[in-house]
Amino acid sequence: MSNTPAAPLRIGLIGAGFMGSKHAEFIAANPDAVLAGVADPFNDTVAQEYGVPAYADHHELLAQPGLDGVIIVNPNKLHVGTALDCLNAGIPALLEKPVGSDYAETLRLLAAVEASDVPILVGHHRRHHPSVAAARDLVQEGGLGKLVAVSGLWFARKEDSYFDEGWHRQKGAGVMLINLVHDLDLLRYLVGEVATIQATLGHEARGLEVEDTASVIIRFENGVLGSFIASDAAASPWGWDQATEDYNSFPFLPDNASYFLSGSAGALSVPNLAHYSYAAGQDANWHNPMSKVYVEQGTGDSYTRQMAHFVDVVRGKAAPIVSVADAAQTLALIEAAREAGETGGTVTVSDYVARAAAAVTDSAVTW
Ligand SMILES: NC(=O)c1ccc[n+]([C@@H]2O[C@H](COP(=O)([O-])OP(=O)(O)OC[C@H]3O[C@@H](n4cnc5c(N)ncnc54)[C@H](O)[C@@H]3O)[C@@H](O)[C@H]2O)c1
């Protein structure tokens, strides 16, 4: 067996806006990857900064010899088409979330992925955060007893200029698809699949076509109840982005939490991993004191770890932690929440998925 280290993977970037430039940094920080080129019809600044070829069309990038993988970071409505082009070119991809701009179109990608041996990892980066693996282990090992209820919030005030970008104001964006999608994905990962969802949507704070605030009530299939509220118009220190060092663009507030999980024997906040429990032999009731211990977690931030995982996926050493099927289920959940918000009703997620799939089958659309 050779001890020669494998050559760094040549990774292309499709889309070089805010998040594309971050991915260029994550590639540069990984010793097993180098940026091979950037495709963006409107922006060549990242290509110039890294001194790599710029392409106006991602097909040109995908045709470059020696390309090992790409990161797709273009607007949401282009995700499915671009990912299908990668599959056709035989190039593994890290596809930013949401996996598509609607669940129905995502079924096209799902069918293609299942018929292909080219892997696609979807960028629900928070699943890679070390606190998430530790929280999931604690819950699954019964460290909170029987899980009863979960809650959480993501309140942040985005800069007004963020909405100068047209697609950020239009259907296909909004706090649900851009931000809440991460929170609901993580709640699915930590708690389990969702049976039903209710929601209230708010447009009042920004007055845009897309919602700025959304509040959801969840019943999980395992009987756990949950709630979550997200707003991109609400100034606060509470939310994943303020509670982790994932983005250096946001001030970090240590010992902060955005998810609260409670079971019959204890409670846990995430991502600071404060675990509250009763002393051995003490009855678990509110008259007894709870002790607070911080659960140990690994090191690194979500994006660095996601990039390392993508390298393993491209090299065939790991299956994607977030598959297209998994991310599609999260997208269906967001759409079910939207339907619930617009109708004022309760939506059964499995019914929503069945209806969406039937509508695609019944339509004249051919893939
Ligand atoms: N995982 C995360 O933490 C995270 C954070 C922010 C954004 N995102 C996702 O990343 C994606 C991009 O978001 P953003 O905030 O960087 O948006 P952005 O508007 O800043 O950037 C989008 C870029 O795509 C380019 N583009 C447009 N058409 C293109 C095409 N046909 N081919 C290639 N590039 C094209 C635009 O010129 C622009 O540079 C979105 O899907 C968003 O949901 C993920």
C-alpha cells in the first residue's frame, strides 16, 4: 500500500455571491481540496481573488478535465437543474439548501440520484456541528428520559440591503426557505419525523411578498410536541448563528442556545449543550433541584466539518450525511407549514407528500 498522500481534490464553485465566497474560503482552508474554477454569469470576483478560471456558464466548468466535485451555491430556483447537470456530467456535488425551490421539482432530482452512483450532499450544514452529534447521542441514549417537548427560536435582524437582491424578496426565498428550513431540518434530525404541523406567517415587519416571520406548532410521529418561531426582522441575540462560531460575519455569544429539549428526566439546550438533570436516586419532579452540566462536544464548526465530509463523499469514503431524499423531506415539511399558515389548518405531512407526488404524476410534465 502506498503512503503517498492523495492529491487535493479539484473543486469547482457554481455561484459566487455571499455564500459562494464563503465556500471558496472553506475550500481554501481544507488541505484536501483546491478551488478549480468558478461559474457565475454575473460575478467573477471570487475567481479573480483566487486566480482561477471564471466561467459564465456552469456547463463549461463541468466540462473541465480533472474536476473532482462542485459546490452549487446559486439561487434556489436553479438548484435542481444544476444538480441534474452535475449528475449527467458524473461530478459529485455539495448542493446548498434548500435542495430545490419546491418539493415537486425535487422529486425529479431524487429519481435521478437514485438511478445514479454519483453522490450529492445537501448543505444543511448544522448537522455537521459537533454539538448536534452529541445532542443526538444524548437523546437517543435516553439521557433526557422519554422526550416530551421541544422548542426553539431563530430571531435575527438581517440588514435591509439584503433584500435589495431581487430573488431574496420573491417566492422561493423568505425566512421559511432560507432560515427556518435549517431549524426544522435539525429538529427532524434530533427528534424524529413530523406527523402534523400548524403555522402562522407574518409579512408585516418588512411588507414583502415573502414572509419575514413564521411560527410553527409540531406534533412528531413519536408523540413529542414542538414549537419554533423564526424571524429575519427581529433584532435579538437568540438563534443558531449567534450561538455558534459557524460564521465569522456574526458576533458570537458563548453559552447561548436556540433549541430547548425536555424529557421525563431532564432537559438540554443546544448548541451550548447545557444538560439539566436530577441527582441519582432523586425523584424527577419540579420540587427537586436540577444540576447543570455541560455535555462534551467535539471541535470545529459546521462548515469546516461539512467540507471535510464532502471530501470523504467525493472520495467514496462516506455516504452523504444529508441526502437528497432527506433534504426533500425537510423541504416538504416547510411547504406543509406554508400550506398550514395559508389555510389556517393543520397539515399532515405524509398527506402533503402524497398529494405533491400525485400532482407531479398527474401533470403533463415529462422528465
Ligand atoms: N448553508 C448556509 O448557511 C447558507 C447561507 C446562505 C445562503 N445559502 C444558500 O446559498 C445559495 C446562494 O445564496 P447567497 O446568499 O449566496 O445568494 P447571492 O444572491 O448572494 O448569490 C447567488 C449567486 O449566484 C449567481 N448566479 C445567478 N445565476 C447563476 C447561474 N445561472 N449560474 C451560476 N451562478 C449564478 C449570482 O450571480 C450570485 O453571485 C442559496 O441557495 C441559499 O439558500 C446557504
